[in-house]
Amino acid sequence: MKDTYILAIESSCDETSVSIVKNGKEDIATIINSQINVHTKYGGVVPEVASRLHLENITIVINECLEKANMKLEQIDAFACTYAPGLLGSLLVGVETAKTLSYIFKKPLIAVNHMMGHIYANMIGNDIKYPVLSLIISGGHTDLIIMENENKFRYLGQTLDDAIGECYDKIARIMSLPYPGGPNVEKYALEGKDTYQMPTILNDNSYNFSFSGLKSHTNNKVHNMKQRNEEINKYDLACSFQNAAVKHLISKTKKALIDTQIKTLLISGGVASNNFIRNSLKEMCNELNVQMIMPEKKYCTDNATMIGAAAYILYKNNEFASLDLNAKSTVSL
């Protein structure tokens, strides 16, 4: 079979990324232009600023990616973009760029769901045998999804409130830790001890998650201690929170694996770059004799390589988008 080269664009939040992916598995070249230094000044992502920076950087990033791959646009077989979910203004930059390239070079346009991209980051360098259970852990999602084949998704459970990554970020703000919050909570937790009592959360027979109780409990604890002029040990508090959050994550995922008898677990999403979570999930899988597949850390956070990997699945099934494609801020798999 002829090799398939897909140029993919990811611009759902604050990373302008372009990648050329071969046959859905090989990362030929990837460029990521991060806006983190700009948004740090505001303590979080400012949507209007993010979209403007995407617009300024997109052609530069495309040219850098082509140069790194030593390829020309004429050699590309299809153009892919993240069309949803994400920040609407940011998404539109990637969508309109991919549509323009598709029109000019008369090549297929592929619209990729951002969460599908996270899942298929696991394809890069791996062979996946189905069925699998996919655990997505990110700033906006905490989902358990059964995949019976490479293009069929069935939700088993999801968060009822905050996603785990969102909760990490909110805990960071409660503790006045610098942006980006999640990685700093992990860093503090590794230096602390589990000394603060945390509530048991959603101890039921469902496969759903809930992290808002941990957030509220921590917020009340910090507020009450400040009112009493008591010293807060941020390292211990971060450790206590992380242990409770991961215990909940493990509990629900373990139940799902036991009940479904699925023997392969895919891990994906930005929070999958957290070492403590990666190691904890690995220990659980070893205990259950389940194969765990997770991307390299560089493919966990937002990147266009994962979009190119997911796009290849759609390419093989002739699932192409038309030039009236529009971005969507929210959408399910």
C-alpha cells in the first residue's frame, strides 16, 4: 500500500501545533508553538489572546514543520484539523487554515474530534488490539470509553462535575500556586505527606467520577485555617489531595476493567503526563494482569501528532469533511 502522509493542525486551546504523520503511526515532524509564557501573566488562558496568537503563528508553524520534514505541501495526501471541542476562536484558525489548504491542493479535508486525538496518541509507535478500555484524563474530561474497534466508541462512565485536570488547576488556585496549576500541585505533592483528611467521593456502583467534593473540601479547609491564622502546609495538602483524587480514579477504572473483563487499558489526555498517576495506573494494571498503553509524555498534552494519528483512521474509512466545516466548542465523540 502507498504510504499516507497527513498534515494535521491542532489549535483547540493555547498551543499552535502542526504535524506530518505517516500511516497514522509515524511522527515525521511536529512543531508546537506554546503560548504559556503569555497566559502566565493572566493566571490562565485568555481566549481572545489565544486566537490572535494562533492567527499570527499558524503559517510560521506550518512552514517550520514542512522544513523539518523536508517535504512540500504537494506531497501531502490529506489535511486534518481539530474542529471540536475547544475554544471557538482558537479552533476557527485551524479549521479555516486546513480548509484553505484542502481547497488549494485539492486534497481531502479531515475533521478530528480533539478527544479522539487524545485516544489515538496511543497509536504512535503502538499496535492496538481491540476491544480496549480508554481512560481520558484532561483539563476538561475524565471519561471511561469502551472501544470495540478502532472507530467505535461507547461511553461507560464520565465525570459528573469537574474533570480531574480542572480540579488540579482549581486546587492550585486555592493554594495560590503559580500557573500552570496542575503540574505544580504534582510537584508539591511529591514533597509532602498525606496528613490532611479528605472525603470519600462517589462510593457507588457506577463508573462515573466526581471531583468537585475534593475541591470544595480543600477550599473550605484552607479558608477555615486562614480564619484561625493556622499555618497551611501546602506540600502536605497537595499530597493529601492528589492521593485522594488518584485513589478515586483508580477505584472506578479498576471496577470497569474487572466488570468488563477487558485486558487492555489506554491512557490519554494532558493529565496522563503526571508521573504519580501514570505509576499508580501501571501498578493497578499489573495487579489485574491488564496491558496498559500510554503515549509518550510529549503526546499527552495538546499536539498535532495525535490529530494526525486519529485522522488516519477517518482517512481509511473515507470519512471526509466538506469545505463548509465549522468549529464547535462542545461535542461528544
